Amino acid sequence: MFKKPLTLAVAVAITLGTQYATAQDTITLRVAHSMPTSHSYQSWIEDFAVELERLAPGKIEVEAFPNAQLGTETEYLEGMQFGVIEGAVVGRHGQIDQRLEVLNLPMIYRDANHLDEVLRSGSEVQQTLDDIMYENGFKVLGWGELGFRDITTSGVPIRKAQDLEGLDIRVPNVEPWLIAFREWGANPTPLDFSELYSALQQGVVDAQENPPEVIVNSRFDEVQDTLSLTEHASIPSEFIVSARFWEGLDSDLQEAVMEAATISRDAQVQATREANEALVNELSDRGMTIVSDVDRDSFRVGAEASWAAYEDRIGADLIEAVRTAGQD
């Protein structure tokens, strides 16, 4: 069952005044995320709620809090630790544990199948990642997807890493990416996203990188005319609940929750991939030049420099396990 969200004050009052439910009670699962209701995060939670009601009727009541109603993603993590909320969809794995920065490393994934092997196959490497999350107090219900990131420019196609030489490019403040872009010859600038459109419009930066969905929704095609499909990184998202909540469920409910989570996760990933593919075509229709003949191998050297810089924090074995997942 899926209900409209409570106010934060009511949610906190209920959480602090209620013990975890006994078998005959309905358990409340509050899930926060920072995206609008039109985003796939919301449909992910809604699909999960529908599947869970089918599998365990009347047992768990799912409530979604979209649009950053409960604050920042950092505050969601804190809220789960203190029992204010039970779950969230976030992309803060590197903040939870530095070893999980492995998932953010540039050029670590060969393609979508490789991503699936690492995050959604039940493989040994996925179990390692899930275990790291659980050590930190969070149960992963599913690793989701925002899409591979591509580069937009004005009149400068990026077919190889050397084409970035001298470009001022806005990059999120993700240290492995800053290292890689410097190695590729660019001048990465971790500008706040809210300032990016005007920065591109005014020529403060020459380029930016994001998945197609973000490029379309942010109307970057109005201030950039070229989209190069570099697919240089893909930051996964994660649907997590607190270990405290998870351990309060009996084994039958845990099984139902995981089945519902897997079904809804697969729907989110498929919808994201289909949307990004369609949006590349839409950007072409809007007049952007689409550069698809990208030499991704040319980006490897710079990317590996960022891997080496993070080896002590992540662990060489984990980097290698992610890099080689799915290879014969």
C-alpha cells in the first residue's frame, strides 16, 4: 500500500513514539529522496510499494517523501541511523564508506552489461559491496541507475581524450573525476550545478558532463550544440533501508521485501536506459550534433591515474574485482 507522505514533524513523532511492529501490526516504511515526483526514483518507490503489497498484503505501508522534503541526502543517512526514517534512495555510497568510491571511478565500466554484473547479478563483487554497506548500518535493497555520463560542448567534438585539451569543463566535486579530467588535459571546475546553465551561457566554462536525462531536463542544448557519447562514468544510486529496520523484519517479510525490491529495481534500470537512449535522439532532433564514434580506449590512461590515486582508500583488490567483473 502506498500513501501520501506525512509532514516531517508527524513522521518524527510517530517514529520516536512507536516500537517496531509485531507480526499482527502494519509496519511503516518511510522512504526519502531528493528528486521530483516525475523522476524515476519516485516510480521506483511506487513500484516497490505495489509489488510489496502483492507479496505481503497489509504487512508494510510504504510512504514516499520526494522533492527533498526531509532535507539533503546526508540528512537521510543520519535519519536512518537515528530511526527517524527507515529508507532512502540516494547516491552517497562514497560518503558512507570510501571503499565504495570504486563505483564512481571513471572508465571503470566497459558497458551496461558490465554494470549489471557488478551491481545486479548476485556476483561475489556485488556481495562485497552490499556487505560494506551493511557494515555501515544500511541494507541495500537495490542498486539503481542514472545513466552513463556524456560531454556537451559548443563546436568541439570529443572523439578522443586529447580533444579535451585546454577545455574548461564543469565536473562535480568528485575527486577521482577531477584527477582524470586533468590527466586528459582539461581544466575541471567543480561549479555548483545550480550555476551551470548560466556559466555555459556566459562562457565561464566551455563544457559539462551529465547523463542525457539531465542534459534534456536542464535545457543545456540551448547553450551547447554538441553531445559526445563518451560514457566516461556512471554513478549508481541505491535504495537502502537501515539495518535496524531490516533486522526488525521476520524472514518471510525480508524475502518479500527483497523480491519486491528486485522487481522494482529492474524496472527502474530499464526505464532509465530506455529514456536516455530516446533522449539522445530527442537532442539530435533539437539540433545538437551527436558524436558517437568515440575512442573510449584513449581515456584509459588518464582514468587509471585516478584509480591509482584512490588505491589506498579503496583497495587494489576491490578495484580489480570491479574492473574485471564478468570477464572470462
